[in-house]
Amino acid sequence: MRLIDSHAHLADERFDDDFDEVLLRARAVGVEAVIAIGYNVASSRGVVDLLDRATPAGSPALYGAVGFAPHNVEEADSESMSKVRDLLAHERVVAVGEIGLDYHYDMPPVQQRVILEQQLEWAVELQLPVVIHSREAQQDMVRMLADGGARTGQLRGVIHCFTEDPTMAEQVVELGFYVSFSGIATFKNAPEVREAIGRVPLERTLIETDAPFLAPVPHRGRRNEPAFVREVAGCVAEIHGRSADEVGEVTAANCRRLFNL
Ligand SMILES: [Zn+2]
């Protein structure tokens, strides 16, 4: 089986003690690459440090994304923004992310949009894909990604850990984006996420863990890790009526295409 975990917070301190074992367990189930994701200056630096670090023989290939997530916009002054932007120059940083809008928590929405817009412009300028976090922000998000059509063909990316209304999945596919599903798809209380999976063509689907968060069933409640992306592949496979192997194969190819791996 071939798998790529398109979104994991591998620089999280919860991986400090057994980082090499985590990578080898992922390899053992077929994970051939992992994209490590930042969300502010410290975590983005952590991502770049990981990319420069030696990993055990046979480990999955590591790539990175750096950016300012909506939860961290209050730290995003111009100095911090330029530090993150500088990290985009690393040769194995393959995307701007995670960036986005989150109207669920009480972070200032205007500031969220300003910081997002600035990073979308970096992505267009540097021709890098974006990794988007969107929660309860469907309308503004779709509007900003499209920018009245001005960004069509300029901006590529993925809506990660998709939990918005299934209609948004169709809207972003229409804009040329990919949609990534996490272990939430395996939770009993997430029928809308499973509906969204069914509405996104497999050719536009990515899979991820969002580790260390959101471990899929049957690991729910434990620390999540890239090896568990296999359970996400199994869940997507069931919904599409395909084999887990096929889903792994197709989503890995999608990931390589989007991030130019
Ligand atoms: Zn994340």
C-alpha cells in the first residue's frame, strides 16, 4: 500500500520523544511521504528544522508548509510575517500553510482576512500551493480563493481537514482546488464529512491525519500519528466503493501533483 499524509504537525512537542519510531511506524504501513505543517513563527521554524534533520533509513520523505494560521493572527505583526515568508525559500517547503479563516473561535475576523490575503498573495507570487484551514467561514473563504475570478488558474491548493458544508467541497473543486479529509471522517457524529467525501471526485481528494490531533477510530482519544492515515484511506475507500489500496495510490498521486513532490 502507498500512502501520503498530506498534513501533520510533526514539529509538535508530542513527537519529541519518539520521532524516529513515529516515522518508521508510518513507513511500515506504506506511508512514503509526510507534509509537516506550521502555523506561526515557532512552529514554521520547527518544520524547517525537521526538514534539515537526519531521519532513519527507510523513513517517509518529509516536506513542509509554513504560514500563519487564523488562530495565531494576533502574533502576526510585520516582523513575524517576514520571518515566515523567509522560510518559504527552503527547497523542501512546498506550500504556504496552514492559513485560512476560522469563525468558530473568537479571533478578530478582519485581521484574519488581512493576514490570509497577504499570504494568498505570496502563494501567487511564488507559485506555491496553499494549505487552507476553513471553519464556519464558507462564504468568505470561497470569495477570497476566487477573488472574483482573478485568481482562477493562479492559485492552487487544498482545503485541509474538511468539515464545512458539503456544498463548499463542490465549490472549491469547481475552483480547481483539492479537498483533504482527516480522521474526523471515521467519527460517528460526522455524517456531513462523509457526505462531502462522496461529492469530491477521488482525483481531487487528499488524505491526512492532522496529527497529533483527531486520531481516527479505532485510535480515537490517543495521540494521532502519520501511520493512522491508513484508517482515513479505508474510510474514503468504503464511501467511494474502491479498495483502500486504490485510494492510497490515487490520493498519493494527487498529493505529488499538487505539491510538485
Ligand atoms: Zn493542522
